[in-house]
Amino acid sequence: MKLRLHLFEFEDLPWFPKVIRAGMMDYLRFMISALGTYQPIVPLLRAALRHTGQTRVLELGAGAGGGTAGVLRSLRAGGVPEARICLTDLYPQPAAWLPLQAATPGLEFEPAPVNALAVPGNLAGFRVIFSAFHHFPPAAAEALLADAVRQRTGIGVFEGAGKHWLELLLAVSVLPVAQLLITPFIRPFRFSRLFFTYVVPLIPLFTIWDGCVSILRMYPPEQLLALAHRADPEGAFAWQAGKVRHWWGPQVTYLIGVPRTEGQQD
């Protein structure tokens, strides 16, 4: 799918109820973690860390932290035993991050708000952004990449879909049914999550809309590369973009940029 429409997502709206947003984020975290959505990009991230000599990963726009713990465990087990990941967000979610931190060695978080377009210099690490880059319109997406270039730190952008029409069909059919089935098993338990899923089903309804819009908002690989080259007009970074497939079918779209070594060319 080449079409990109930057429609609104309810979770981005400042007036959107926090309890509904939290329920949506809990569901996404559960699904991404349970399905191992981002496991296919672990070799790419591991190679980028080795290239840059970094072991600390700084996650921007972490939301509820879905999939992060699994990626960290795979990095540590697969050649980067010192790997650490620090979760950050413009709207931090320590209530969701504390259980992850307690259960995952090497996972930490920044409790203060972090603007992904202007990351404080004291927050070092290879930057990653999972399932959130589509929230940024082109000018902001370019600024996010340019900030990584300016600070000479590598960056990886990962979206848990391949941007196909079939994914839109799944978002309005299979995934809502799955949400109804798994909600009682999501932890930590929240009565509000049950109420707004089964009694007043606002969480499923808004999840369907935001899920479809997320796919329409996604940048395909060629657009990701175009953004990267505009953000890095001097060619200080080496960039690659594409898609990798999970063993059971779904794809992950990615962009990775690392500082060039002396004399390195595309």
C-alpha cells in the first residue's frame, strides 16, 4: 500500500479520557508482547548496536512498553549481554513501566517527559521507536531523525505491520474479537478496563479506529528513506529501510540509521 493518510487518532487528542487511552495501551502492550511482534528486528538492532559500540537503547514514545522486554531478553541472550533499554515518552507511564522493570533485568525508565524531537543530551543510547513513528507528520518525523543525526547517535524506527490492505481487514474483524477474549487476562487487573470493554465498549471501538488509522498513517520504506535523507542532507549516517517477516506471517517495517565510519559509502 503506497497510500498514506494522516488522519487523527483518538489517543493523540489531549482531551481523550486517560482511562480509555490506558485500556487501549494495555491491550496493545499485551498483544505485541504475546505475539512477539518485534522479534524479527532483533538481528537488525543487534547489528546496529555492534556497529555503533552501544549497549544502551533509548526507546522514544514508549507508550505502555509493549514488546520491549522481549526484545531486550533476545538481545541479551543473542550476543549483547550488557544490553539495557530505557523507556521514555512525552507522557510517561510509570504505572505500566514499573512491573516491566521489576520483571526484566536491564530495563529502566525515565520518569520525566521526553520530547522525541529534542532529546536531552544526558539521555544517551541508541534510539528506537516502536509502533509510534506514524504518529508524527512528515515535518515532525524528519525533525525526530534530524535530532538523532545532530547528536550522532544511531536510530531505529520499527512499525509492527507491513502496510497492507489485509491488515486493515484484520483490524476491523479479527482483532476486536481477540480483544474481547483476552481482556480478562491482561495484568495488572483494572476494573475500568473490564467496564469499558464489556459494559460500555469504548476501548474496543476506539482501538478499531486507531488501529486502522495507524496503518493508513504508516510510512512505507521508500518514504522512510526519503525522510531520512532530508533529515541528513550531509549524508553523515548510513540508512537502510525495508520489511522483515515474522515466522508466522506478519511483517515489520523498519528504518535504521547509524553514523558512518570514515570513508564509508553506501
